[in-house]
Amino acid sequence: MLDYQGRTELLKDDITNGSVSLRIRDIRPSDEGLYVCLFQSLTFFQDASVLLQVEGLGSGPDISVEGHQDGGIKVVCRSSRWYPQPEAQWRDLQGQFLPSASENISQAAGGLFQTEIAIVITEESNQKVSCCVRNPCVNQERESAIYIADLFFPRVSPWVVALVVILALVIALALYCIWTQRRAKETLQTHMKNQKGILLTEMEHENERLQSELAKQKDLEIKIQIKASKRIIIWRYTSLIKLEGC
């Protein structure tokens, strides 16, 4: 019974009339349960029981703006010290339910619940919303509202758009120039390679022709020398015959 030490008090002022009260301070979720009251004497015995249900109405919802997300503004609602587990939701001006971007309900060490729900508000949607946290057992709720002015919504400046377009055109032009220069370089290299091949072929043909002409010229010189030798021999032979005749 250490959990109740210093938190309970038995009120016996009206005990002679058969009435005794139990006062519990600093109520906790763990105090929930069945309590039995017993009256007993030598001639009398009677007991009674009561079921204690703990219900906690938590703190008022705390709404905060967390920044820009998905083209809108992320708004988070937090509330704590609820029991049992509460229900939390976003509503528009007409009280209609709005879907949450995220929801997290957790239980603290003391048994009380805390909730956190988020929503992304866009300029085209509801700019004024309310966060409602409700205790389903007693049907009681706490609510807070927030309004997001137009100036807080992210907008793209026309100058930024123009700058992005110009930058994209400059990058595209630079890429085109690089591609053109590379293509021209490849074309020039291919042309030079082809010209080199043609020149080598022509040089080979010219070399073969010169070698052929040289061979022909050598054959002609040999023939001329042979003819000259024959003439000398004939002349000498004729001269010799003439000398013999004399």
C-alpha cells in the first residue's frame, strides 16, 4: 500500500451514523479499480463496494508552426496529461474533420497520455484550423485554433523564375557549345586520319612507280652498253680484216 501513503485520508466524522468517506489526493491512473468498505461489530456485518474510474482532462492544445513542407506550412498540436487515451483531430471553420499528416499518442511513466498531431496547411486549403483533443469517456474536450496569414506561405518570386530560366538556357547553350566543339574535333580527326591514309597509299604507289622506272632505266642502260660493245667489236674485227688484206 505504499502507493497510497500520504495521499489518503479516512473521514470518520459521521461514523456513528454508518457513514465513512475515503479521500484520495493526487489521483493517479493506478488508483482506478474496485474499493470495498466494510462495517463490522459483534452483532453487525455489512460491506459495500464502489468502482472508481479515473478520468483526466488534459492540458489545452498547444499549437506551433514547424516550418514549410510539401508546398505548405506544417502545424503541430500537442497536449498532455490525459486519461484514458484521448482522441485528437483537426477541424476547419465549419467543424469538419481534416486529415492529419501524422499522429502520435504515447503514455508517460505515470500512466497519463500525451498526443501530438500534425497537419500541412496550404494557401489553397483552410488557413484557419482548430485542434481538438477529447476525452471519449466523459465527452469533454479542449480546443485551440490558429490562423496562417497569406504572407507566411512560400511563394516563388518572378525574378527567381526568370533567373532559373536564364540559368537553364545558359547551361543548355554551354552544353551545346561543348558538344559542337567535340563533334567538330572528332570530325577533324577523322578527316585527318583519312587524308593520312590516302597520302600513305599515294606514297606507296609513287614508290612502286619510281622503282619500276628505275628498273626500266637500268635495263635500257645495259642494252645501250651492249650495243656499244658490239659496235666496237665489229669495228675492231673489220679493221683487223682490212689489215690482213693488205
